[in-house]
Amino acid sequence: MTAPVDASIDEIINLYVGKFADKVESAVFFPLRYCSEGGVTLGYPENFCAGGSEVAAPLILIWLVIASFFFTFYLGFINVRYFKHAIDLIRGKYDKGEDDGQINRFQALATSLSGTVGLGNIAGVAIAVSVGGPGAVLWMVIMGFFGMSLKFAEVTFGVKYRHHPDKGDLSIVYGGPMYYLRDSFANRNIPFIGGILAAIFAFCCILGSIGGGNLFQANQAYQQVVNVSEGGLKEFLSNNAWAFGIFLSVLTGVVIIGGIKSIAKFTSKLVPIMGGIYMVAGLVVIAMHYDQIGSGLYDIFTKAFSFEAGLGGFLGVMLQGVKRASFSNEAGLGSAAIVHAAAQTDKPVSQGFVGMLGPFIDTIVICTITGLVIVFTGAYQTGGGMEGVELTSQAFAKGISWFPYVLALTVFLFAFSTLITWSYYGQKAAAYLFGENIYVELGYKILFLLIIVVGCSMELGKVVSLSEAFLFIMGIPNIIGLYFLSRELKRDVKDYQGYIKNLEVDVKAES
């Protein structure tokens, strides 16, 4: 297959990347398929479901779901028992101030959220509800609940196995799945396996950072600004995507060049603002449709478990909600462990509790608000074929006509925040593979900023699809490592329980 002589650069890239991307996607998202008339099968057999309804669940999604359920039950619903304690930790109740690390607990959580609270919370939820119906919202919440335990596990080990390259300055840290995969296996005299799993994770993290964390975010931020612009500005931006790319690159560079402290300082302010804007706008729309709340909630709960369309219909609704939750909060992919490793604490389990608040905020709160707006306004029924951000925008417009502009601002902020955080993830993965020094990190930052301009200027096509596939490959070595370390995690939780009891006794004695 060769490109036409007059093909553009975008067309050439997508042509040659496309074939490889299709193969990688088909492997990473290899499905378990159910047909109402043909039973169950794996893969892509032809004419498997010539009649009846079909549901296909990617095995990588099942892999993430099983791990979420396993850690929730194995740790005795730790996401419920220690939810209040997690809030106390965020409030600083147990902070001592002299612990190793570069950023405080809240900054670590905010930075992690800035990487997960993104376009998926808006566009992805709209697709889930338009395809799966109102019942998908409940399954989204359920999966977000179980994902909290998985996030707890990976964040705990991100802190426990973090690495200090400069023993004279323990505030400088490198951490994440690549380190606990490498070191935990090495500690058990099987370094070869750990080294391979860590390298796979780091390599895929870099590609995920460049694609889904950069190209796609920059492109969507550009598209949203163009969509809400008018007159001469719209014409200029439409014909000069590179100019917006340079603007966004400079804006991002101002934040990321300063390192994790600069990133954390910025995101700890940005995340509450952008999350607050979106939540308030959503709640206003919901309040304006108060007469639909009762019937909307009834539809959500009844259709989540409805078998009106048979087993296939039920599985389809469930799959849409589970898929959106898993893809949104990234529980199991290991990305959050990279930034939480920089938190100031000497108790890894405590930061794990902070980390588990991520899926709660990202999925159970923000994604649910999107779903409720779409259901209560009835936009999923009257969308006229619209989906993604466009459908969500229509739902917000049913509240106040200018609300889509608020949504456009939020989409830009979500994309911008994702750029910032994923630059850090990719930077740390590159440092693991090529050397923990300022030259590798600075080189990656410059490359990342240049790619922002490219993302705004090109048709992404299969490039983003390929990068998203690599992103989900991260979940394979990461969860293997978490299973391997599960007994160690349970012991650490038990030790932490004793620590908290003694601490509370000391506090009471002092008072």
C-alpha cells in the first residue's frame, strides 16, 4: 500500500500508521463476544452473529474489572472503611511536615485528577448513555466504586517503592509502576521478569503520553476554541492551527518547565476551579429540570438491570457503564502512582487512601453529573444522531442557551490539565528508560511541547487510536505486579491500622 503522489502529510502518516494501528488495536482490545443466538466466542470469527444481538467486551476491560473486584473484596472493602480517613488525610490531620517528597497530599491528588478528569468525563459519558441508555450511569458509578480499591493498591506501591537518585536530597523522587515492578521482583530473586514488565510499562507510558495525553488533547482543545469563536477570529484560527498550537505549547511550557512542584502548584488551583465550574453548571441544569429527576432516576435504576432486550441488552448497558468508568479514572493503568510517588509522606498506605479518592471524584461525582444532565434533559433521546461533546453541549443548552460556552471553557481546561499531567508521566517514564537526569527530562519536555503544535495542526486518525492502545497495555504489567504484591499490601494495611490506633491514643492522651 503506497500513498498517492498528491497526498498530504496527514494522509501519509495515517495511511502508514493505520495498518499497524489496526493490528495493535485488534490485539489489545481482543474481545469476548456474546451473541443472543450464537453463544460466546473469543476474537473475530466471521459470521459469528449473523442474527440476533451482539455484545463485545475487550479482554483488557475484563482484566481491569476483575482486578478492581479482587482488591475490593481481598482488602475487605477498604474503599468504604477508610473513606472518612482519606478525607482526614487530605485535610492534613496527620501531616507532620518533615516527610520525604516534593508535594503535599492534596497537590498529588489534584495533579492525578488533572490527568483523568478530561474529555472522557464529557464526551465519553455522552457516548455511554446514548448507546447504553440511562442504565449505563448506574454501572458507571458501580465500577467507579470498585476502581477505588485498585487505585489504592497502585498508589500505595508507587510511594513504597519510590526511588531517590540523590541520597543527599531525599526530596527528589522517581516512582511509579516501573519501579515497584522492577524492585519487587528483584527482591524475590526474579529481576529478569520485573525488568521486562517495567520496561514494557515505561515504553507504553511514553507512547500514551505523546498520543492520548498530548496529540488528542491539543487537537480537541483547538477544535473547541474554533467551534465557539466567531467572525475574524474563527477564520484566522481555522486557517492557522499552528498559531493556536504555539500558544498552547507556550502556556503548557510555563507550567511544566518548572517540574513537579510547579505542576502541582498549578493543578492544585486549576482542578478545583475547572471541576467546580463544571459541577455547578451541571447542577444548575439538573435543578432546572427538577420535574424530571424522579422519572430519570427511575429509568437509571430500572434500565440498569432490565432484561427487556434479553441478556444481550442487559450486558450491553452494563458494558457501556463499566467501560466509561474504567477508561475515565484509569484505575489499574498505574499512571496515578507516578505522581503520587512524589507526595510528602513516610506512610505509603496513607497516600494510597488519598489516591483512592481519585475514582470517586472523577467517576462517581463528575461523570455522574454528566450522565444525569443527559438523562434528565432527555438529550440522549432527542440528540438526532449527535454524540460525544456535541450531545453534552445540547444537554447543557437545554438549561441556559449560553451554557455551551461554559462547557467549551471547561473542555479546554480539561484538555489543558491533561496535557500538563501526562507530560510528567511521560517524562518520568523516559527518565526510567534513558537515565534519571535533568537532560533526559528537559529533552522530553521540549519534545512534548513541539508535539502540541503538531497535534493542533494534523488530522489524527489512527495515530491517537494507536496511542490509546499502548496506554491500555500499561494495565497488563501493572496489574500483574499488583497481584504479585497483594499479600504484601494486606500486611502493610494491617501494620498501618496499628499505627493509626496508637496515634489516636497519643492524641487523646495529649488532649
